[in-house]
Amino acid sequence: MQTETFYDVMRRQGITRRSFMKFCSLTAAALGLGPAFVPKIAHAMQTKPRTPVIWVHGLECTCCSESFIRSAHPLAKDVVLSMISLDYDDTLMAAAGHQAEAAFEDTIEKYKGNYILAVEGNPPLNEDGMFCIVGGKPFVDQLRRAAEHAKAIISWGACASYGCVQAAKPNPTRATPVHKVITDKPIIKVPGCPPIAEVMTGVITYMLTFDRLPDLDRQGRPKMFYSQRIHDKCYRRPHFDAGQFVESWDDENARKGYCLYKMGCKGPTTYNACSTIRWNDGVSFPIQSGHGCIGCSEDGFWDNGSFYDRLTNIKQFGIEANADEVGMAAAGVVGAGVAVHAAVSALKRAQMKRQAAAPEKISEEA
Amino acid sequence: MREDGTRHIVGPFNRVEGDLEVVLDFEGGRVVRAEVVSTLFRGFERILVGKAPLDALTITPRICGICSISQSAAAARALGDAAGLRPPPQGMLAIQIIHGVENLVDHLTHFYLFFMPDFTRPDHAARSWHGAATARFGVGGPAQRSWLEARARIMHVMGILAGKWPHTLAIQPGGVTRAPDARDRLKLVAQIRRLRRWLDETLFGDGAEAFAALGTPSDLLAWRKGDVGRYLAIADDLGLGSIGSGPGLWLSFGAHETAEGPLFARGVRRLDGTGRPGVLEPLDTADILEDPSHAWDAGRPAHPSVGDTLPDPDREGAYSWCKAPRLAGRPAETGAFARQVVDGHPLALGLAGEGGSVHARIVGRLLEVARLAEALERWSIALEPDARFIEHGAMPQEGRGEGLVEAARGALGHWVSIGEGRILRYQIIAPTTWNFSPRDASGVPGPLEQALVGCPEGAMVQHVVRSFDPCMVCTVH
């Protein structure tokens, strides 16, 4: 069988060699890997067979796709789109109807055991799945069918990872996160409502390039993006420590940029990269727009009382019990300072995990 | 050719937001009857009951990742109405800038990512323009790339004013949480000017003002510049102007309200006895009724302020999760074209007089892009960083509110009742709820169901469906 590499695909899509090399350095930077990794990424993409991606949509609002196609660097986005556009995505693909269903089946058959399944949204289980019908069948069937032969699953966003607002009490449709339906596959959760575009492209590029999952935390989130609290990297943190707070929207204190904790900000209990990578090309993030964080990357954020209730379970004024948990692993990864050695050991650990399953696949990075 | 009397299910539809199926009966190779099936239900109206009123500001935007600002603005208006709060003039401006950018971006995302790729389908391979269209508008092709780049840039406006998009939190019942400073204002103006240049150079191929000044459908067909010109040549060749007419009744809640009133008028316009669009009629929202007789819902027809959502997959005769909204008993079409017709733009009125086709809906969006871009620049220049951007006020313990806005796809309404400080009832009618409604109790089909009748089989069905720019996740919510 003819092996097609990512590089082949990119060249066919009109991406120049120069652009390709630039993409490799961008990817290395985005993933917090040093310049030494650039040739490794390039080598991998020129020699490895392309990993196909099937992207399916359950109960959702399409905000993850919206975020994804708005990814910061046009080149990165071009390349990532070219990586996945050949396979199946019911929002963006050109085919329709039966043709689309055929493309779905073809991709599964052709790449059995080799493709990545990206899931946006989640399956509703009440009424035999009637609340979300795709191609005449409950979405949960499509999900099971696609998952059966996937080598790994990405749960995009709060819906796929945890349930999100449609699972809020009383959860009328019994919207259920992916990992509670599919229990026999490696699943990586990329929560947030939606996740940050650069986090999405970073995760998928890592998986496609290195052919394995990034290092995950206990909840199954990639550590490189979810190991620090919004609060710890928040530019308003000094005001928290100094006891300077906004008392009402757009008051004098708000214009001075004081801390939003009293307005119900969930930054102190939320793990995400918003305060470092930020949103819309790194322009801003919710706290910068004067509104507190609602904790949309945390499980159950939709059912924790009003979004404007003040947190009562955090330690005040900078005395943090869990500094150890927070620090180390990827503090520098998403920020400016690149912790090459931490990342390398993360890669090593990930290698170990993969080696047991697929010993052939990791020689390039060793 | 499809055999007479046979029934076909078209779906799943890609390049629409959410899940959709269309059931078609053919005779003589043409559609004689259509049923539009919304297959996705999440139950937002049930989930909101019992929550603190302000939580609607976080929950309702998540109905839709495409029109989340519209949902957010409608929720803020409904809550503001209940609390007797109105944003100050500068707060209104800030809301309209982010809302205007979202609508404009939605129109072009529809054009480049959802609508134009249909002309690259093999069904059209015999057409003289097919090769050029495929090279320009194919998935991942130069037109899409150029738009996605321009889109990411203009989205900086969302960053500056709203923190994050989709699902911003900045819009509150009394205004916005963020007062832009002088530097923000400069950045906003610069980004909007940059977008206007892109529109002139790439989309219109000439000044957008010249496009907005077009007065008749025949003047329009002479436009052969930019991507718009490429589209017009295709539309002319395929006869998109003579297919896909809706119910001939257009509805707008009035779009982009600032201290000077709405940018595009509120009201209703319908075809008169001679087939010409009539005078602008006032809109009374008391005339709105949601009819669940063909929906998987156990309720009865009701005004949304007293309506309910009671999912019932076993309802006899039902075929969709979508209820059927009616205006004084009639189905109404909503969207950018409807807004331009209601607003009385001469070109839109001309196209309405020709029946209001697939082509008319595309042109309605393009007209609005040209007019909105101009307004966005004006609004951003008018920002006064030292002014008030929000009024304060508590949510009432008891109250009712109505929040009406125009999303990219048309009229969006939220109706809330509050009791003992909690949400007692929350009903939403989204634009595609109007456009893709099923039949009502008297068997009258919804706008798309009417628009599909007479449509030949094949790609044309896709063009008709996508001309509405459906948002299925909003439709049922």
C-alpha cells in the first residue's frame, strides 16, 4: 500500500517547503518544545503515514469548531485543516447526505485501528437516543461505531469531556460525556467552553506528529495546557493579594483593573491556559473584559450555584496549599520561558506508556 | 429521475450548524411536498427553570457557538426588561459593535464555508464556470483561506470588547462589563477599517458602498467584480433567482439598536395582491404563537410568555423537535434578506417582488455586510472611553421580560418569567425556528417546506436549504 505522509498532503495542498518548516517551528514553540525538536517534527511529518481524523458532532453548539477554525496562526490553521479535511467532518466537509455517510464508513474501513476520533458534543441517552439523530440513527450509535476502530479519542470541549450546560439539572436528555459511553479506548479531554483555539491545534498537532497522546493529568487533560490555575497566571493577581476588589461592574475599581473575586470569579479553582495563551489571537480573556472566570473547563461548572456566587472554598491572600500540584510540570510550557527538560521528560514518560502498546511507532523521537 | 410518488430523506446535512434532515416527495422530478426535521434537542428551556435569573447570561449563549452574542444580547435584554434596566448610550454602542461583528462574520462564513462550496460539486461539472469555481471556492481553497485569515483578524474586536468569543460574558442587562479605553478605540477602528479594505478588494472587488447603493435586480446582475461577481455569474446561469420562494411574509425585530434607534427597521412586510411587497406594517409580538401540533412536544399552541416545552417523542403526527412559530397565524420568513426588505432597501424590495428566492437571500446577506461594515466603523469612532457603559440594578423577585434582537439568521426572542427570585419560565424562538418550522395545526407548511416545493432533484435542494443559512442548534435548543 502506498504510504502518504503529512508532508505529501501539505505539498499537494500547495503549502511550500518554507511554510512547512515554519509550521514545524511554530508547532515546537506552541508545544513548549525547544528548537532541537524542529527537525524531529519535520522528520516525523515527512516519514510517518498521515493519521486520519474523523470528527463527529453530538449534542453541542459547534463552538469548538468555531474556535478551532479561528486558530491564531493562519499557517498553522491551514496545515491542520489540510491534515484533517480529507476525512470526515460533518460541519466542514464538501460531501453531503448519503455521500457523507459513505465517506464516514469508508474512512473507518480504510483506516481501521489507525484513525483518531475527535468528538464535539455528547450523546443523549434518554428516549433511546432520540434527542440527537444523525443519518436516521441515534448519535450514540455513530459514536460507538466510530470509536470501535479508533486508536484514540479526543473529547473536545466541556460537552464531550463533562456534559456542559445541556447536562445541567434536570439534564432532560441525559446528555452523557464520551468517557462514560466509550470505556475501552484512550481518551484525551480538552475541556473549556469552547477550548482555546491554540490549545486545540496544539493537542491535535502533537498527536498527529508524534502519534501518541500528550502527557495527561488525573482527569485526562493534557498537562501542557491544563496544569496551571487561571488565578496563578492572572494579571490581576497582585490586586487579589493586596485585597483590592471590584465591587460592581465597571466601577472605579474595575477601571483600575482590580481583582474580580468578589464578582464571582472562578479563576482560583479553574485549570486552563486562558490567562497565558488568552483568546482571539492572544488579545484578551474573560477576566480582561472585566468579567470573572466561570470555570468552563472544570467538571460540573454549570451546576455549582449561580455563576455570580463568590467562591468560598479558597485560601485567601496568596497562601495556597496546593502550590506543589500547580508548579513544575508545565508552568513554562505555555508561557514564554520554555522548560525543555521538563518537556523532554514528559515525552519520555509518554513514550514509556505507548511503548507497551505500539513498540514500533516511537523510534524517531528517541 | 426520482420515481413519482417516492419519498426521499436527505440528510445528514453537512455545512449547516447542527443536525438536519429533509423528507421529500417527488413527482415529475420535482419536489411536491417537504418535511423539515430538526433532529437535535437539548432542553435549555427546561434547564433554565429554577436557576438564578442572571445565570441565563451564561447558559443561553451556549445554545449556539455561532450566534452566541445574539443569544447573550437577547438574554440581557429580556432580563433588563424584567428589571427595568436599559444600557446607557455608550453601552448600547459597545454591544452593537460586538453583535454587528458577529453577524457580519456569520454572513461571510456562510458564503465562503457553507454556501459556495456547493458549486464545486460534481453535479455542476458540465457548467462552464465549474473549473474556476472549484479552484476558487473549494474546501480549503484560496477563497476560504483568505476569509479565515480576515475572520481571525476581525475577531480581535471580540477580544478587545468581549474578552472571549464564542460565549462572551461581557454583555449584562445594564450594559457591558468592559469600558474600552482610548487605545482600545484606536485598535477597534483600525481592525474595522482593515476588514472594510478586505471587503472592497476580495468580496466586492469594488467599494462596498457602491454595492449597497445598487437599486434594482438588473443593476445587480451587471456586477462582475470580486467573489460577489463570481457568485452572480453562477446564480444567473443556474437560475437561482427563480427558485426557493418562501411564504412572502418577512419579519424583523429591528436590528442593532443604538440611542438613535435600530440600524435596520422593525416590522413586517408582505406581498400584496399584485405580488409586490406592500407597506411596512408594525410588529406586535402579542401576535406570535408557538404551535407544537407537529412537534415531539406535549404542549398546546401558546404565546412564548406563557408557553412551555414538554418533550414527547411519541406525539401522534409529529416529525420534528421544532415547534411552529406563527405570526397572526401565518408562517414568516426571517433573516438578512427579511431585514433588508422590512427596512425598505430598494434592491431587496425588487428581489422580493420577484418572489424572494435562493438568490435573494444570498444578496440580502451581501447587502447587509456592506451596510454593517460602514455602521461598525461609525460606531467605533463614536465610542467615548470616559462615558458610562453600564447601569446598575438588581434582578426583581417577580417579573416578566421580553428580549428581541436580530441574529445573523433573523429574529431571535427570549421570554422570561421570574418568581421568588428564580426563573419560572424561559422560552426562546430562534430565527431558524421560524424558517425551518414544521406544519402548524391547520397543516400550513413552514417557510423552507414551502420553498422546497417545485425544486428539481439534485444539488438544487442543497442550494435552497443552505440559502437560509440554517442554525439547527438554535432551532430547537
